[in-house]
Amino acid sequence: MDLSNATWFKSSFSGSNGGNCVEVARINGEPGHAGLIAVRDSKDPDGPKLFFTPPEWDAFLSGAKAGEFG
């Protein structure tokens, strides 16, 4: 999948924690993949990416907000 035009975002909570962050991009216009959410390591932007459907991403965010992964 070509992600060269993806707009990547970091959480405003990432601050200056030494680069231990992930970046997130919503995939738009990519045939067969529109609407997916891509996640990558900010220290390795050319490395592997994880892809989530919107319901999977919503479930992850809900769990993170509820402290399920702490």
C-alpha cells in the first residue's frame, strides 16, 4: 500500500518523551483500503505499519482511555 501521501499525526500527549511515540494516519482514497487507520513507530517511519478498521481503532482507544493496557 502506498502511504507516501498519508498525513501522519502524533498525540498531543506525546510531548518530549524521548521519541517513544507512535504516529497515526487515516487512509483515504487508497482503493480497497479507504477508511483504515495506519499506525507506525515515529522512530522508524519507513518500518512496519499496523492497520486497523475504524471499529477496531475505536475499541483500542476506548480501552486505552479506560486504562486497560496500563
